[in-house]
Amino acid sequence: MSNTKVWYITGASKGMGFSLAKQLLIKGHRVAVTSRSVNAFEQFSEYGDRFLPLEVDLKNESSIAESLKKTYDTFGRLDVVVNNAGYGLGGALEELTGDEIKDNFEVNFFAVVKVIQRALPYLRKQKSGHIINISSIAGFAPGLGWSMYCAAKFAVSGLSEALANDLKPLGIHVTNVLPGWFRTNFANEDSIAYNKNQIEDYNYLREYHHKMNNMSGTQLGDPDKIADVFLELTNSTLPAVNLFLGSDSFMRAKSKIEQLNSEIDRWKDSSFSTDFSG
């Protein structure tokens, strides 16, 4: 048990978070999980005092702070914070309401900020720890029909990279994880919201929404294999800052990088033209 860690995972009642928590518990780790209802964790009762279910409102700073304090008080330390909670939002920007945009950013981005802010005092005190933020390949190479979801995930990716620099001198690592498609319920209706207002000119985007709805059960990624990768990551002396998870994510990232390199080179003269001459 000397190599085990204390994990805090948000949004673990289903999907990747659920699989991660389950596999970590099987491997002997201590795990605190958050959800809007602890009833989702009844099957984990067999793990006794190594498992801590927490009912948390991720839009509420006090609720987050209380859950992290309870985790620390219960286990005596905090090693890995996994910001996993999130949901998809489909629709063209022009179709989305202010409330739809705000709610998506509240969960996908601002909850991440709040959790990290409240977790850092514990990690700083220890001079150690690892923050794992679950972004998405859409936060690096966006697809069609998910503009605000992609924007929120880009924000998570940017925050992660900046924090990796800021926190390294304190002995705290940060990794931005960009998963591709995993065989979870993320493609189901309970993990995705769609725009209520629809504009006919954007009907071409609907085919990409339907495509995702129909892919459930055929995704390449196995969520039960994520824990092993995260354990390798948190045990590494040189952990990745950006980790593309899944072969589909890896290949999509490679394609985006090639496209970006080509575009940078094509516009090199214009980039250099704005420098002072002489």
C-alpha cells in the first residue's frame, strides 16, 4: 500500500470518471469521488474506508471546498486531483442562448478553476501533487457543430499548460488530457445538451450531431484502461503536459499539427513583415 495515492475525481458517477474510480479502487488506491448525488456510488460500498463518495455542486465554491476538506481530513493527504466533470453542447454559436453558453462554461471550465483553487493549498503544503484536467481532442482540433464546447475545452487546455509552468517550482505537476472517443455514455443524451433554438441555414451541422448519437457502443477507447495510463503518468518523474488519449485522438492531433505547420510556413513572410526594418 506504500505506493498508493489519494485521488479526488469530479463527475465520477458515470463515464470515464466512473471507470477510473473503479479501477483505482481495485488496484488498492484511496479514492474520493464527486457527483450531484451519492446514490450513484452504491456499488462501491465494498471498498469500505478506501472510498469516499461526496455530493458536490461544482457551481458552488463552498461545496467544492467542503468536499476537498473532507477528503483531506479522511485520508490525511491529497495526491491527485482529476477534473473530469463535463458535458457536451451542440449547436451553432448563433443558435445558442446566453444561458446555454454560461452553463456549459460553468461546468466545463469554471468548475475546473474552482476545484484547482481550492485544492492548491493542500498540494502546496505537501510540496507535491498532480492535477489532471480532462479536456478533449476537441480542445485542440475542433470538429463541426460544437463551437462552445470546443471553446470551453480549449480554455481547459490553455489553463493546464499555463499552470504546468506556474506550479512546477512548487513540486506540483499538471497534465492536460485530450481524449478521443471512449466507449462510455458520453455519446448519450444524458451527457450532451443541444441548442433549443434552431436556424435552418445551420441544418448541415445536425448530421454531425446525429453521427455522434449513433456511435454509442462502437468507440475505439476502453475506459477501463485509463487508470493504468494515469498511474504511469503520476508515477513519472517527467509526466506529459499534454496527453492525447486514444489512437483516434493521437492521429487527429498529428493531422492538426501538420496543418498548423503548413499554414505557419505559408504565411511566414506576412508574420515577419510586421517587424521593424533595419
